[in-house]
Amino acid sequence: MSNEASEIIFRPGLEGVPVTHSSICDIDGLKGKLSYRGYSIEELAAHSTFLETAYLLIWGELPTEEQLNDFQAEVQMHRRVSFRVRDMLKCFPATGHPMDALQSSAASLGLFYSRRAIDNPEYVYDAVIRLIAKIPTMVAAFQLIRKGQDPIQPRDDLAYSANFLYMLTEREPDPIAARIFDRCLILHAEHSLNASTFSARVTASTLTDPYAVVASAVGTLAGPLHGGANEDVLAMLEEIAAPDKASLYLEQAIAKKQKIMGFGHREYRVKDPRATILQGLAEELFARFGKDQMYDVAIALEREASSCLASKGIYPNVDFYSGLVYRKLGIPRDLFTPVFAISRVAGWLAHWREQLGANRIFRPSQIYTGKKIRSWRPIEERNIEMGA
Ligand code: ACO
């Protein structure tokens, strides 16, 4: 294709360009509606559990009681990780980012379960179970290891979310806190062709193993324009420090053409429905366990932004209130994005399966802007030309 012809269809960031058919998740960015497999996010967050939602996303339908019990039991059985994975985590620098530790440990699972039999339904089921079961354990293990402690083993009497909070904080969580955390996982589980899911699908399209698929998605999620934004939101709220400073901060940031973290979304022109639910969860949590002062700053920032950013269709996204919820739950700031990964692995795996169902390797084209063909010259000639 000539450059002239391809420029007509070139869309930076692939904005608005469909790259696949998908039946997993639907977003109406003008109405602020999000659904997984036809179920609204509001209904799922109110009534479902993370594991039930993960099952729905990956296998396409809500499970029967027996299917759900089997799925939960399998996940529970596979929560432990090999001592070799724990030893590997111990070798990582304690100062490293937990997303890097997670990306490496997720990839390392491919060494332990390396058959790459992706056309075998049993292998697929086992990989789904292992990834959903072990990622929380690896995130919690790295957290304790970097504090100089030994990781603690999962507790079989605790459900998925409660067990993660227990492995992380070494305390059995309050049931309301555990339920709120589980609802956060539901909200983050899937969001169509975001950068990390696209990355997962590209990797999946090469027919590599699911551990490599998830590891590539984790690496993509880590960036500050994607999952990493929730860490930056808290830093920004702390920098603003007080509700009456929000207006000045906003004015100065906009003048400097700085992005307001936790605001804006390629898909939404209204407030992200997940941000609305997360705000409700934050309020529920604060009512029970005491308020985070930064919540008032967040409210003030959202209010001030409604006069200058909303006209451009820029509203709070999922990352704006999630950090406040996670902090109240006792989750350290640099674990916010790994927690996002614990949840989003469900969506990545759903897309992995869907990609394999109608696979064609991703291989987009480009518009070449480099030099035309020229002749190689000896280094002496180049030295003279450069004055070296
Ligand atoms: N603050 C201020 N202005 C913004 C923001 C923001 N957060 N987001 C977008 N804009 C402005 C841009 O400056 C640009 O304005 P201009 O046309 O006058 O130059 C316009 O809106 C379009 O912005 P883009 O960056 O081109 O929008 P894009 O769709 O490419 O980016 C993104 C979406 C990356 C989410 C962006 O809004 C952003 O960087 N937000 C802050 C980071 C963030 O919160 N990321 C988390 C997203 S949710 C998730 O990934 C889980």
C-alpha cells in the first residue's frame, strides 16, 4: 500500500479502529454503560462475586451452583505456589516495583506448566485456574518478602478476596471490607480492547502459552497512562493537600498542559460507570472505618474539573477513586496496579480464549518515514564527514 493511500486510514493509537470481533464486554461511552457478556456492571457489582464474574467472562455464561463450586474449589486448590517461585521472588530487589515482580513471576509459571497444548481443553482449563489462583499469592508473597518476612500460605477457610487480604496484611479482614474488595475486583475484571487486553490478544495470536499472554498484559498494564494511573492519583491528591487548593492546582496543571491523573478515557465522554460505583464503595468503607481526608480533595477536584474538563468529555475514570478504597483496605500504594492485574487476568483470559477461537496473527502495517535506499560507506569516509 502506498503511503498516500495508507495515510487516509492511519489513526494514531488505533482510535476507533476495530481489531477484532468480541462478545465479552460492551461499552457505551456516551451513556456511560458497561456490561460483561450482557450483564450490567451495576448488577454484577451488586450481586455477583469476583470468581463468578471471572467464570462468566471466561466461559461466556454465569455458572450453575455446581459449576461455581467446582471452579471455586479448583482455584482454592491451586492457590499455593512452588517454593521455587517464592525463592525467585526472594532474589528480586526489594526496591523493585511489584508489577515487575508480578510480570516475571507470571511468566515463570510457563516454565512449570510448559506443555503449550493450547488446543487441549484440559490444559486451557488448568491454565485459567492456575493464573487466577496464583497471581494473588505471588503479589502477596512479594509484599512480605520485600519487608524481610516469609510469605504466608493461603487459608483454605477464606474465600478468594478475603484470603488475598489475609495473605497481604497477615490479618483476617473484616467481612465487609473483604466484600468491598471483591466488588472492586468485579469492576476491574474486563474492559474490552484496552492497551493491556490488546497486548494479551496480540501475544495470544502467536499461539504462545497463556502465561506469556498474561505476562505481556501485566507489562502493558504497568504504565502510568493505563493501570499505573491509580498510584499517581493519590500522589496528586496529596500534592493538592486541601479541598480549597483543588481549583488552583487544576488551573496550573491545565496551563502547563499536564494530564490530571484519573481523568479521561478513550471510550467514555461521561463519568466512567466504574468510578461512580467505586465512589459509592469508598463512602461505604469510610462510613464504617473512618474517612480518608483525601476523599474531600478528590470531591473538590471532580467538582472543579466539571467546569473546565467536562466540556471536553473528560471525567473521572476507574482509577480516580480506586486508590482511596485500596488505601483504606490497607493495600500499599505500589500494589494498586498489581491488584488491578489480579482482577484483569479474568478479562485477559477471556480474550485469550476468544482470540484462539478465530485466530489470525496480528501483523499491522506501518507508514515508513525513514531514509530512502542509500549506499553503505566505509567508516573512514564517515569519520571525515563527521569531523571525527
Ligand atoms: N487531564 C487533562 N486533559 C486531558 C486528560 C486529563 N486526564 N485526558 C485527556 N485530556 C485532553 C488532552 O490533553 C487532549 O486535549 P487536546 O486535544 O486539547 O490536546 C484531549 O483531552 C485528548 O487526550 P488524549 O490523550 O489524546 O486522549 P486519549 O484517548 O489518547 O487518552 C487517556 C486517554 C490515556 C486515558 C488520557 O485521558 C490520560 O492520559 N488520562 C490520565 C491518565 C489516566 O487516568 N489513565 C487511566 C485510564 S483508565 C485505565 O487505563 C484503566
